Amino acid sequence: MKKNILSSFEKLKNYCEKEKFKGWDPYDGLNSKIFQKTPIFKKIYFFRLAWIQLFKRNPINLRKLLFVKKDFNPKGLGLFLSGYCNLYKIEKKQEYLQKINLLAKELIKLQNQNFSGACWGYNFDWQSRAFFLKKNTPTVVATGFIAYALMNAYDITKNEKYLESALSSCNFIIKDLNRTKKEKGFIFSYSPFDNTRVYNASLIGSRLLARSYFYTKKSELIELSQNSVISCANAQKEDGSWIYGELKVQNWVDSFHTGYNLECINEYQKYSQDFSFEENLKIGLNYYKKNFFLEDGTPKYFDNKTYPIDIHCPSQMIITFSRLNIFKENKELIDKVLNWTINNMQDENGYFYYQLKKGISSKIPYMRWAQSWMFYALSEYLKNNIKK
């Protein structure tokens, strides 16, 4: 099993390095030069949403035909950065250190400087059912993962620029994001330009504030983090599940966002030493394990149906169990799911497929959604299994 996973990781690593970490994304359809030259379509919500869905749902990659180029996705780079930090902890190779510095410097270069602190968005315009965000509009999710990665890089390199940039992201979260007050606490918005209540997004902001408190000891950070965690924990259902968000179109329960929630609450407790949410973690983890994995290791997307089988689900599973420090007791499940994923979702060229479906599957090699997540996940797996 170890040999199988090491081989899988090496093939993935070689593919990503060969591509220089640039690639396509499920949601990058609006980067099409053809679409950008149709000003009427660009202005209308329906056409933007339909165009993105055409690219996202189509098993045939239309990007070369419609002129969407491969590019850096900042969040993807952040996940690669965290992955290389894990590899360096396993074995202090110079090549890993070089990649850490290369990726960290590129991320600092890519930050949006028009807000109160360092922040990042995606490299494309993005139309969801809830809102529209222009290219490079910062979000709490992208910023949270990237700042966390820069902290990982700082812990290894002691480069103060990395920590300074990461800590300044707290100003973006505190000053630029909107807050929706709840009976107890509040929920951070997804971006500075919306008021959506998405639990995993708010918790990713909480996680970053809590870890920043570890470096700064500023009590405001832990207080704000706690208020967000309280409101999101209160939104958890009695069975341990969370719906994605509070809009009518956000009422599904899925695997990897549940994994985010568990990871972020656990990280808050780790850095705050406030263990008020142990019961939330217990029932949430129980729901997660019972509802998102089939007996043969197939990773489900939703709690009530199997398809589509999305690569993000098994990758987040490994990360969740690792970050919660429950890897060993769940290794049988992890190995079963990972073995299934490698056998069914990794191409002979090294990259992982986006989604398997009942009909024609989408095997497009998305760099952020698939490769960066599996790179990070496999690095977590190796860190937990290879003795230093």
C-alpha cells in the first residue's frame, strides 16, 4: 500500500512540476477570449452562469477551442505550498525548500493590495447562483488557505515577510468582510461585496484568526474567532450535519465542506485552548464518517447520494483526519478510500480526474480543484506514515 501511494504521489508531483503549477479550473470559463469579446453576454447574470456551467459540466474540455489559457490560481498555489512544507518536514531536501520559497514569493506577488490587508481571490470572473465576483476579488476562503500556507512557510524558513503578509490578512477579515449577527455570535461574509452566510467560509476566517493569535497574542483575534465559531456551531443540526449555507439554494449537505467545518473548529480549539465545541466535533465527525463513504471506499459527494464522485472529497478526508489528529485510528478507512481513489481517479499521466459520474465522467486535469488538493492530501498522508 505504501509503495502504491508513494508511486501515485511521485507521478502527481512530476505532472504538477512539469506544468509549473499552472492549469485550468472548473470555473474559469469566463476567461474565454471569445466570451470576453461579447459585451452583451458579459453583463447578463444568466449568460455568465450558463457559460460557466457549460465549461464546468462538460466532459469535453472546451478551453483550448474557446481560448482559455492555463494560469496560476492563488489558492491552488497555497495548497501546493502547504504540501511542500509537509514534504520538508518529512525530509529536509533543498528542492523542497526552493519550492517553498518560490511559491511563497509568487503568492505575495499575487495578493490584492486594494484592501485593508493581504488578501487573494481567483484568477477568473466567477458567477455563482448567489453572487458575481470579478477576477482577483478577494474571498475569505482563498485568503484563509493562502495565509495559512504562508504561516507554514514561515515556520520552516523564518522569513518574516511570509508571516507579515499572513498576519496582515487578519485586517482583511476584520475590516473588509461583512458580518451577519446571529442570536449568538456572527457569520463572516464570503467576500467584501456580499452578505451570504456560508458556514465553512466563516469558519475558515475563524481558523486564520485563531492561528494568528498564536503568533501575536492579540485578544481581539481570538474573541472574533470565537464569535464566528459559536454561530456556526449553533447552525449544526442535531444529527451532526451542516447545510452549506443559509440561502434557499444552499441547503445541501456535502462531504468536503463538512470536512472544512470539522477541521476549522478543531484548529480554533487548538490555538485558543477553548474546548467548548468538543461535542460539535464528536457528532459532526460521526455524521461525516457514516454518511460520506461507501463500504468499498467510494467517497460520496452528498450525504444522500453518491454521484458525482468528486476528487475534492477524498482529498479533504485525509486532511480532516490528519488535522484532527485521528489519523491512526481511521487509517483503515483512509487507506480504503485512498486506494479506491488512486485506482479509479488517477490518470496514467499522473493527474487526478475532476469527477466521476453515472454517465460520461469529467476527466479534465484541473490544477486547483484536483491536483493541488490531492498533492496537499497525499503530503499529509506521507507525513503521518513515514518516520522521520
